Amino acid sequence: MSFASEVKKELTMLEITKPENAKAELSALLRMNGALGLSNMHWTLNVQTENAATARRILSLLQQFFDVHAEISVRRQMKLKKNNLYVVRVMQGAEELLNQLHIFEDFEMSQTVSEKWLRNEGMKRSYLRGAFLAAGSVNNPDKSAYHLEIYSLYEEQVQQLAQFMNEFDLNAKLVERRSGYIVYLKEAEKIVDMLNLIGATLAMLKFEDIRVMRDMRNSVNRLVNAENANIEKTVTASQKQIQDIEFLDAEVGLNRLPEKLREIAEVRLTHRSEPLSELGQFVRSGEISKSGVNHRLRKISKLADDLRNGGQLPKNM
């Protein structure tokens, strides 16, 4: 089961006791997935979904809070998708239902809901939950990119959803896609907030656990990579220093170097793998700092480079 399916399964199991919250959730589900028909001079309503749990949720809310006759049927899709299509059909009381949910007005479906009707936070949270159940998806947090979205054919629907989401400081964005529109979240913290907002507490905790572990692994990998890079840099620098010292020894002899440079050259040859911070303690004439070691080795490297380029050792060193 995908993570998005887990989220929807959890949402369909939430108990609703307040009629206004049930109406808000149903309003989003029916508005985004419903289609009106006319049979024997009566309006009928079909609500389609590919998720069996969502279909059962719709039927349960209808039976619990509304005086309608509804049933679920299953159809097998025969084109590219081979999964089942679940249809909740309201055959009696559809018009009154749609009026109560502020969906059917002036003989046509309204794509947005009156903000005066969604008068409190609980109803807006329920409306967002219904919208996610109807057309939402969320990536598994193990994926390389975090993403939650809700799709609609109608731009005004996603604009209103984005407005509601941003009232909860979710930083939702809009984009046109696949002959429709989506409202989406990309930030992991905002996706966690959204899951918590619509009532998917267990999914939210799972998302957070996976995200924290993933971020921790990434942090450890970055530290290891940085440490390896530092080690490689240290080894490369050490090899260059040893090459310069051996070159000077072969060309002119280390005895030609000033005492301080000769001391550090001999220390480096003796302690080839030690970092600069450790070399200073081996100097016979007295311990010197890392910066002092670095300063002397730089002078040696410059002398070697000058000599390679045809120069001569300075007479007064």
C-alpha cells in the first residue's frame, strides 16, 4: 500500500460527531468528484473514486447525517487503468442534499464553497480533509523529494483550497497540470502540518519518523564526506610537502637550508602522515604552533618551486 493510500485509509476511519464537520467534508468530496444526472424527472448524483475506503466513507457520512437513499456500485475500468472504480449513487434526495451542502445553486454545480458557510476552523479542516480524500496524493517520505498535492479540473477550486491551506500558514502553491490544476506543498514541515491538520495523526508521525531518520543519515553522510575530503586534502598536502623536501635534498641538500627550515623538513620526513597540528611538537629546538609549521613548510615549497623553474637558492636565507 502506498503512503498516500495509508493516509486516506486513516482519514476514512476518523469519527465525526459534529454534523457541520460532516457536511463540510462531504461538500468537498461531492463537489470535486460528483456528477449530476437526471432520471425520471429527478436529480441523481454519482460520486466516483478509485479508493474503496473513500467510497465507504462517503456512504457512511450520507447515511449518518442525511435522509437520502444511496448505494455503492463497482465498475472495472477497461482502458489504461485496470483498477476498480467505485461509484456512490444518490438516487433520492440528491437535490436537497446538494442544497444543504451549498453545491447546487441556480440549477448548476458551484465549484467553490461559500466562506460564510465554512464559518469555523473545524469546518475548514474537514473541507480540506474531504478535498484530499477526493483528489489528493502525497509522496512516500522515503522519496528524494517531498510533495503533497490536490488536483482539480477547475482553477477556482484549487485557488480556494490554497486560500484555506494558507490560512493555516502552509505556504501552498498553484500550478496548471494535465488539463487541470493542482495546489501543492513541497516543504516537509508544511506537509507534516497538513497531515496533522486534516486528522492523519498516525501518518504524520510516520512521516516525521522517516524524515528525521533520512535527514540524520544525510547529515552523517555529509559529515563523513567532509571528513574524507579533509583527510584527502591533508594527505595531498603532506605528499606535496614531502616531494618538495626530497627534491631540495636531491638538488642542493637539506644542509643548505636555514636551521628552522631544515628542522621542519626533517620532522616532516620522519612523520609523514601526521597533520600540521601535530608536527610542531617534534621540533628539536622547541615546540611551535600549527601556523608556524605551515609558515615554514610554505617557505620550503616556494624554494622548491623556484628551483624547479630554473631559479637559485637565495644567498641570504
